Amino acid sequence: MYDLPPDLLRLRTLETYLAMLLGDVRERIAKAEQQQAAAAPVRARLEGPAYVLSYLRERGQPVVDSVHLGDCRQASHHTRPLTREQALQAITSGGIRACEICRPDSELGVLE
């Protein structure tokens, strides 16, 4: 244990000093956290549609495959942009499957 002074006056002085020191440490921590957060890379949202309809080619003809989020890398090269409402309709009543990777159905609030 530390050698602490026996009298109340010096103990209160020590308490005040340590409280001030703790405040300074907390301020320094907050500043360091802000600097770290500012330096962290932010994933930029890609420009483009929020949802796309992906097509496959069968015998030279486009065939509807699935609905994807706009930035999904699993979508084929042949896509068509969809509005939120169109994507929702395609998944719920259009009989078109949702991508199992990007899960546009979860984003749309559709429960399977």
C-alpha cells in the first residue's frame, strides 16, 4: 500500500489533486479517440441505384435471375436499376429470388 498522510487536510488535498489529474487523463483520452475516429477510413456509398435486377444469358436471351443491393458484387454484368418499391414487388409477388449474399430482402424488411 502507498504511504498516505494520516491527517484529513492532506488526504483531501491529495484527493483534489488526483481528481484533477483524472480529469486531465479523461480529456486526453477523449481527444485521442476523436483523432482516431477522424483518421479511420469511411466507406463511401457508391453512386447508383440502391437495388438492381440481375439478368443471366440463356441462348443469347436475357433471363431474370435475382434482386441485389446496388453495390453487390454477386450481381451479373447485366442489370437494371430498381426502385425500392420495384425491388419489394419483385421479391414478394414477382417470384424473383433475393441474393443470398447481399440480402436485399432483409434491407427491405421482407421476412422469409
